[in-house]
Amino acid sequence: MERLVKYYIDRLDKAIEVYQSGYAPLILVSDGVGQEGVDESISMANYLTQHDIPLSRIIKDGQGNNTRATARNTFRYLQENHLNSVIIVSQYYYIQRSKLAFKQAGIRIISPAAATHMNSNDLHPIMREMIGYPSYHLRFK
């Protein structure tokens, strides 16, 4: 199996929990080609199928190279399939910026579900969000 970084596994485990609880009929995984030359959305889908999520319930977005691209691609998918809501699953420090990007993309019904695993590596992304959120809000990025 492809090697997934810990924060992907945390997110995927939370997505599995949300799916198995009946809150979401589908799981959309989004990312692009990672450093190892592998489409991370395929790696994430493989992880989900190995944890008993049917492939027919997984939507792969291999063009979600950043949060804004994921939001646009998700909006397009929702429009094409007559859907209108999402549950964003991410690390707790990305939720607010993700919600903002999804609202800016045109998605109006958004619920968050944060992967809450915390560790010492969280300091860098938390600091990055201090710049990331305002830049998304002002649409710099």
C-alpha cells in the first residue's frame, strides 16, 4: 500500500467515522500528485476501501492541489450530481479556512468534522493558518 502521512490517516479515520455514523453517503478525497509522484486521492481511496468503505461511495479528486481548488472541484461535483451540502473533514486548524474557501466557491451548507489528533508537529501549520486564513478571506491566494 502507498504510504500516507499521519495527518491523512487522521482525516480518513474521521471521514470513516462520519460515513459509518450515517451523516454522509459519500466520501470525497481530494489532493494532487504528491512528492512521491503518486496521486494522493488514489492512495486515500485505497485506504478507505481497506477499511470497508465501498469504492462506489468514494469520489476521487486528483486535481485538488490546494484548498481553493478542492472547494471549486467539490462545488462542480455537487452541481453535476444535484447535491447541496458537505461535511468538511480536516485537521482542526484547517477547518475555518476550508469553510471559507467552500463558501467562496458557492457551497452554502457546510458542516465541519475535525480530526482532533494533536502533536508537536501542529505548531507549523497553526502558524501558517495565521497567514492562510486572512489571505483566503482577502482572496490573495
